[in-house]
Amino acid sequence: MKKVLTIAGSDCSGGAGIQADLKTMTAHKVYGMSVITALTAQNTTGVTSIMDVTPEFVGQQMDCIFTDIYPDAVKIGMVSNSGIIETIATKLKEYKVKNLVIDPVMISTSGSKLLSETAMDALIGRLLPAALLATPNIPEAEALCHIKITSKEHMEKAAEAIFQKLGCAVLIKGGHLTETSDDLLYTKENMVWITGRRIDNPNTHGTGCTLSSAIACSLANGCTLEESVKNAKAYITGALNDQLNIGKGSGPLNHMWGLT
């Protein structure tokens, strides 16, 4: 059985973060493991409180995993301060991690910054260059390259700029564009549009976490990067199309939609 590690925050309501990642891994029939970077009090209506784990404890969690059950792929989500980011970056280098997918959780859906300037600098300077793939949404891509994105042409320019800046492959998620839900994969070799129909579903809590975890699962199973992204796009499309409706706000996906 292939093994996948998620390094992210906990969502007590189960729709995003560590919980969404582990559900996604279960659906992909891989062995899921977790390093928790923060505890959050949240539900479908919003986040009430965040309590960061200490950098030392994050490092201890990583040591326990990498010295015992070495993962075939790693996904990183919420990393909320520079101390945690520095610790993770150091451990990734120490354990020579490959198949690293980073979902740069920097800006909320409403456009609010989720990281301090110091943490943003550490994420961009220390962590993202170690990734095989970064998966920013459009607001996050704009923050990474300082290009306003309102069209697919802008996405192409932004993806190239981010690749040149970070040196890793980039998947810009197109969900914030109104006319399509196409995503753009930019690698050293080529640029590929991953097409998908827009699904009318207001319940999208945890889509970024889920997509990046699904990509990591396919990478662990030996798929190419392009195959992994396409597989993940199909998986999340099915999860959205299932139309699960839980909670009073923007609810979670049905991560188990494909299981019989």
C-alpha cells in the first residue's frame, strides 16, 4: 500500500484541512498520515479561532513519520507562521522528500490575507521552491507574481512568472473565473489546460485541500504529474457533482462519492 503524508491544520468540522486530506487518501486507497500544524475552531460558516502548534512539535511529528513510515508523497496545506515553515523546510531537506505538493494557503476566498508578511516571505523563499507542484488559486497566484488575473491569458502569464520565480511546476486553479473552471498546469516541459465543466454547487468548503491531496495520492501511485492533476480534477468534479449539503454555510464535499 502506498503511503501519503499531509502537513496541514485541523478542521474540527471535517470539511477541510487534515480531515479532508485523510478522507481523500482513504478514497484513493492509500495509507494516510498527518502532521498537524494548527488547531482550528471552525465550521461551514467560518473560522472562530486558530491555535498554532509549536515548530518544535511539528518537527517531532515529522521525525516520527519519516524515521518509521516513509511517505511516497507529501502534501502541505496550512502553515501559519514562519517558525513552522522554517522547521518544515529543514525537515523536508533532511529527509530528501520527493513528490511534494504544496497548496499555498495564503488568501481566503473573500480576499483576506491569512499569513503575515514574514510568513509569506518564508513560504515563498523556503518552502515553495522545494515543491514538485504548487497549487495556488487565482488570488494566491496574483500574490505570488503580482499580475492581476481576469482571463485565461492572464493565467498563462502568471503561471510562467511563478515558475520562473519558484522553479517548481504550477497548477493555477481557475475556479475564481466566471466563464470556466479550467485549471492551468505549467511545467518545465509544457503548459496544459485541464478542462472541466463548472458545477452549480455552493458547497465548496475544502476543495483546495482535497485537490492537492488527490494529486499527491496519484503521484504516490506512480502516475505522472499531468496524469495526477487530471485524476484529481476528475475526483473533485465527482465530489462536487454529488451535491452533498451539510451545515448552515458553505458545506463540504462528499469525499466518498466514488466508493461503493
